[in-house]
Amino acid sequence: MENQSCVLIQTEWDIVAARQLGRNVAKEVGFGTVDQARITTAISELARNIYIYAGEGQVCIEKIIKNGQAGLRIVAVDKGPGIPDIRLAMEDGYSTSGGLGAGLPGVKRLMDDFEIDSSLGSGTEIKASKWIR
Ligand SMILES: Nc1ncnc2c1ncn2[C@@H]1O[C@H](COP(=O)(O)OP(=O)(O)OP(=O)(O)O)[C@@H](O)[C@H]1O
Ligand SMILES: [Mg+2]
């Protein structure tokens, strides 16, 4: 897809690259600096989860338009172990790695739409979109 650019996540540097890509696309779409920061934070959290839990995966950034409204979608995909209990993983403070457990619920709050598709053994796909208000 022409409107989509992806970063392979294999090292911590790739997390930085995904953030930078997200910031550039967010600027192009027309988001203000506060929303740019929300979007880059969300990208960091999803990329970091891929790095920590799946080892590797991909973060794609898409420009989207619906009903004449412009926005940005983050698609984070990996073929890692998957999330056995999504409801639990979405709770504030739930972490299997001794983290704060703030990443996924944070991404949901920072973005407008949030979808998570994951099952044990087949990996995880998370889509999160934000629209220009
Ligand atoms: N891509 C993924 N693959 C497998 N499990 C995941 C993935 N992303 C998240 N998880 C699971 O969901 C839990 C919650 O994730 P979340 O990002 O909210 O918190 P955390 O990573 O544990 O801590 P924090 O992000 O605050 O440092 C994780 O502890 C992990 O068990
Ligand atoms: Mg996390």
C-alpha cells in the first residue's frame, strides 16, 4: 500500500526509527505537536512490546482518510507468543515482565480507536488510529 511505511523491529534502535517515522507522518497528516507526541508515545509502547515479548516484528504507519477526515493508523504485528488473556493485558498495572503494565492501556487512551487481535502461539496484531479533530 502506497500510504503505508513500515519499520522492522529487531533492535532497540528500530524502536527509535519507528518513532521518527511516526512523527514525520503525523506532521505530514497535519497533527499538532501534542498529538504528535501522543502518537510517538503509542508507537514506542507497541514497538517496545514487540521487542520485549516477541523478539521481532513490524510497525507500520498509514495515512488514513474517512468521510473527508484525515488520520494516522499504527499497525503493530508480530509472530511471537501471543497474549493469552487480552482483557487482563489491557488492565492498568498488569505485566508479565515486571514492567508498569501501562503500555497497552496507555496506547488505548492516547489513540482514538484501538483493536487487538492475538492468540496463543500465533502472534499479535494491534491497530490504533487517531483522527485530526
Ligand atoms: N506483542 C506482544 N506479544 C506478547 N505479549 C504481549 C505483547 N504486548 C504485550 N504483551 C503482554 O501484555 C502485557 C501488558 O503489556 P503492557 O505494554 O501494557 O505492559 P508491560 O509491557 O508489561 O509494561 P510497560 O509497557 O508499562 O513497561 C505484557 O506484560 C505482556 O504479557
Ligand atoms: Mg509494554
